[in-house]
Amino acid sequence: MLKVTFTPAEFEALARTDLSQTTCVVFDILRATSTMVTALANGAERIRPVATIQEALEQKAGHPEALLCGERLGRRITAEQTKGTDFDLGNSPREYTAEIVTGKSLITTTTNGTRALRACLGAQEVLVSSFLNLQATIDQLRNNHPKQLVLVCGGTHEEAAFEDALAAGAIADAVWDLFTERTTEDSAQISRSLWQAYRDSLNDSIQHALNARRLLAVPELAADVDCCLQMNTIDQVVRLDPQGWIR
């Protein structure tokens, strides 16, 4: 079975589904999964995704050495939002330099990406993907040939996200021959068709994405869009382990 989930409305159903024989690949291209992949490539030891600000603060109490990371409405979480604690980092991959994250544990909460990851905790394997490590993810899937594969898009607010559907389509296209028509859902065909239509003009096509337009309108965040659209600059397979840490 090959399917794509497009919106956060599907997270709850996903969390209730028996995923014990399923591989999930999670995308939040702009920007959560791109940032996670970048942080690990730059030497972070592990990343704990949590759904809420309160959970992040609770995890920090148990891991006082960890950096608090994440965003709400695209911006780093501040003391005003937490009633006392400024987060160390936001959700821009450009913040996660080797000088800052090497050897560190990170605790992160974002609007959609971390919620998507938490919904997949019961899966046999959860991969964290982006355009940055797309080929490494594809190679992992082709080598392991999962019988059930769900490509999970983080979305924008509660809606589908163009860029996430594109990335899911790239994966679907690359593993299409591993599945039959009987085991391929329409959602995968939709996403694959989107990728085939726009893959040769990725930077231009991103102008269709609401999230990209929002970031481009903020001077200090605009460069994140090009950063997250780089293809295969990181040769790492990134996973969510059974204990809830991304490594």
C-alpha cells in the first residue's frame, strides 16, 4: 500500500491506526523537517519533537542541557508565549549551525511538523525527510521495500501544503515500481502527478505555495525558502526512534 496524507486533519486518524507494519515518511518542507535534517547534519546529537509549548517545557525540565527550539506563526517562541522562557532557537535551518548544535540535544515544537511526527509514533519505521536528504530517503525505501508506505505531509495551518505534496510526490514517483495498481491509492497518484508537472521548475513552482509566500514576505525569513529547496545536499537517513527521539 502506498498513500499520501495531505492535511493535519488526518493526524488524529493516523495516530489511531495500527501502523506496526507501516513505514511513514514525514515532510514539513517549510520548515520543520528541513531544519531537523540540517541540525543533525551539523552535529546535533538528537531531537525530541513535541506537539505543544507546554510539552517542550516539561521535556526541558527532564533534559536541562537541551536547547529549546521551535516556532509559532513562523517566529521563535518567546517568554511572552511561555510565561517566562525564551526558546533558544526558532525554526530556520540557517540558525542550526555546527557552532550552536554540535553535540546538543534539541527539544522542538512547531505548528505542524512535530504534530505529524507524533502521529506516527506507532509505525514500524518513521523517516524524517526533506528535499535536502531526499535521495538518501529514497535509497532507504528502495533497499527496504516496505509493504505499507504512508507519506505524511505536515501541511500549512490546517490545510494541505503545496511544497509537502511535491516532496511526497517525488518519493512516490521514485518508488512507484515497488507497488501495484491495486495497492496504490489515489492520494499517491495525485502527489506523483504534481511532482511530475513541476519537478523541472521547483524554484518557480514554489511561488504557488502559501507558506513560501508568507516566508518570502518576511525579510529575515525569506532566505529559508531557497535553503529548504536545495536538493540532496545531505546524505543522511533521519529516523524517529521508538523512544521519540530523531537521530
